[in-house]
Amino acid sequence: MGTLADLLEDFAPGVLWVVFFVVMLFTVAVAVALSYHWREYAVDSHKNDLMFRGYLIVAGIFAFIMLMAILFY
């Protein structure tokens, strides 16, 4: 049984780009849903902005890590 590194060597870089864009589309859909939810049901608008900014920062960090991993593949 091969290791994960052996499995990843068989992937074409195009597959990784497709996975990256699918994950980004999912992240954008979740961001839109969370933004709507927080805007409609939030009691404190300051906390709403803080939560959304925190979500975008964390999602951006993960997206940057994914992008660097694909570029260095």
C-alpha cells in the first residue's frame, strides 16, 4: 500500500487546480450565506463585522496555503 506522497505524485496539476477552484467556490458560497445570516439575525452589528472579517482572514490564510502548495507541486 502506497503512502499519501505516492498517491499525490500520480495527480496531474490540473486536478489540483480544479479542486482549488471548487473549494474556493464553496468558500464563497459559505461566506455569502454567513454574511446574510449575520446581517439579518445579528444583535450587535460590530460583532457581525468582526466575525465576518475573522472568517475572511482565516479563509484567506487557508486559500493562500493551498495556492502555495499547488504552485510548489
